[in-house]
Amino acid sequence: MKKIYRSEQDLYDYALGALGRKMRTVAELKRLLRQHVPKEELGEILIALVVERLKQYKFLNDSQYAATYTRLRQENNKHGQRRVRQDLMVRGVHADVIEETLSAAYREIPEEELARQFLQRKRVAKPASEKEAARIMRMLARAGFSSGTIYKALKRLKVEEEILENIGEETETASE
């Protein structure tokens, strides 16, 4: 059973602990706090007060969260813009903040270079068959790369033109 907090200070202390364990967006923190307050109006008032206090002390800032999250996904996971955009949307970051953050972060490194680094990180070698090439293509798509970048990355792996055309046709047929 989850503990229910009825005072602002107790809920604030809990929220600080939660933020100390893991970086969170405003939306994520509100979802977490709703589990620990009364279901009535008092609960929403407590959450609003705590969130405002955390913002005031700069412990909660979606712009900073988005910038840090994007940088980590770019540097560590080598994810493309689409994947990071989708992840931030799921976490409740506002669309304007996402666009501003992504345009700044992905301006510095070309998507093709990031895709090359992603494949290198995953130790992907030249595919021996059309099936393996399709698997690599799906892997790159899940990582958030555009179809143009995926095509160029597969060409860089020296995938035969015929295989690329076959994969492209299968993709078009599947999306119809």
C-alpha cells in the first residue's frame, strides 16, 4: 500500500527524494505524486504547490530535462531525432520544448554520421542476405533515423542495389 501524504512539506520531501533518484519531467512527477495524495481536491492542490516550489528552486525544469535526455541519447545510444522526439513526447515534454531542443542538439552532428556510429556501436557488419539487410533497416528505423539516412547507411555497408530496391518495395507494400 502506498503512503498518502496530507501535508505540503511531506509531499515535497517525497518529491525531492524521487527527483534525487531519477530525473523526471513535470508530467512524470505529477503522475507519481497523484499516487501519494488523497483523491479529492486537496491532492491536486498539494501537487500544484509542490511542483511550483520545485520549479521555483529549479529542481524541476522540462527544458533542462529535454536537453540532458537528448544529449545522453545522442552520445550514449546514438539515437536519431525521431526516436528522441517520441521518447520526450511520451514523457510529457511540451512539443515546443522538444522542437527547440532537438533542433539545437542535432544541428551539430549529421544524421548519417550518427547512424554510422549507431551501427558501429551495435557491431553491425555487412549483411549476408536480404533478410539481414531488412533486419538492420528495422533496427535503424527503431533507433529513429529517416528512410533516406537508413538507405545511405545500408549503402555504406555495401549492400547491393538490388537488395535495397527489394527492401524498399517491401516497405512500400507494407505501408499501403
